[in-house]
Amino acid sequence: MIVTNTPAPDLALTNLAYCSHADLHGFSIPGTKFFLASIADSFVLSVSYPFYTAHESIRNGQIALNAIQRRHAKVSSGDTISVSRFIPPEYFDLALLSVELEFVKKGTKSEQVDAVLLAKHLKRDL
């Protein structure tokens, strides 16, 4: 797929990848409401269609990634990248999770993340 920028600034903060409505079904996980994509054989992202914004800007065959996602995939807007549906194997148990946190917007003040609270959220949601 061809990499493009997220179509609206607020979508860049969601950590989702975005595609056209026509391409979205190709990422659906059977029997669930999830859409997952393996990006550049490096990481997996949830995929969505930006229903409430200028979605016409994402054409068929394009994948919209935010700046951090593009940096991790080592691509720029306009590059071609491998994107495929990710279907978790049966009995898919998470054995190791590596988390990197970055602020998407640089603030003017020093901010900290409560590691204990973050761990509780990760355990609950994963």
C-alpha cells in the first residue's frame, strides 16, 4: 500500500492506521469487530476508516499513518509498504510486551506517566 498522512490532526493522536472504506474489509478479523494490519512486517496496528472527517483524502490502496508510526516503519509519505491482515493465532497468549511511550504533542511543561496506573490499564485492556 502507499503511505499517506492521517487526514486530520485529531486522528494522528489515536494510534490507529486509516484506510479507505473499500480497503477496510480486507483487515477484518472473522467473528470479531476488529480490523488488524501487520505493517511492514514490523508491528500490528488496529485499522479504521475515518467516518467523521475528510475521508475522501484516503484513496483505495493507501494506508494513513501518523508521524510516529511512519518513523517506526521507516517510511515516508508516498512510499510503498507491505500491509497485510493480521489474524492472531488460536490461543494467542501474550508472553512479552515492550512498551515505548512518546508524547505526540510536545508540551510546555514537564509531564510524567504513572507507571503503576499504566500497568493496570494495560493488564485490564490486554
